[in-house]
Amino acid sequence: MKVVDVLSSKAFSDEEQIITQGDQADCFYIVESGQVRITMKRSRTKKDREDEEVDIATCSRGQYFGELALVTNKPRAASAYAVGIMDVQAFERLLGPCMDIMKRNIANYEQQLVTLFGNSTTDIEEKTQ
């Protein structure tokens, strides 16, 4: 089976939510055109009922997102929104040899979360449940 056999194109409107923090993952996305804004919920204070969504990254053509939840088998650690009209290739859960490539970056993801929020993916998973 070839990688192209498990790709499907999807289009999103401006500010349309692509993935939601806390959801289970069944695919990841490769940006074909446009941009994607990646956000995470962060509590302002313990008294606030609503968490604040904070931009943590932007993905553009050729970049991918949503893979962390697939690799770790944990809920999505962040949400993603289209910036303008955009197209992505959705890569289904069948990863095979690509899994090793994505696992190389897990330590970097964990460190970025700790640097930005003082949280690891384990902490985020607990907050979303």
C-alpha cells in the first residue's frame, strides 16, 4: 500500500475548526494550501469558568499537524482552526513506517508544552477529562 492510498483531501472555511482539544484522534493532516492556527486551552485563574484559548503555532503548506494524539494514543492536546480558505490531506490512522518518523519529535512536543504552559501531555489529558 502506498501513502497516497490513505490520503483524502478536505477543504475548510476561514476559522472553521479542524480538530478539537480533548477529542480522540483517527487521522492527522498535511496542509496543502492556506494556514492552520493551533491553539491550546489555558485557565486564566481558578475562578474563571472558561479557559482561554492561546495560539501556540501556525502551520502552512507542506507542514503537518494532529499527529501527536496518534503517536501517543492520547486525546488531542490542542485545537486547530483554518486561517482563510484552506485544503488539507487527511492521513488516516494506518501509519506503518511513518510512525517512527513522527515518534522522533515527541520529546520536542513535550518540551514545547512545558516551556509554554508548564504542562506535559499527561497534564493536558487530565484537564480535558
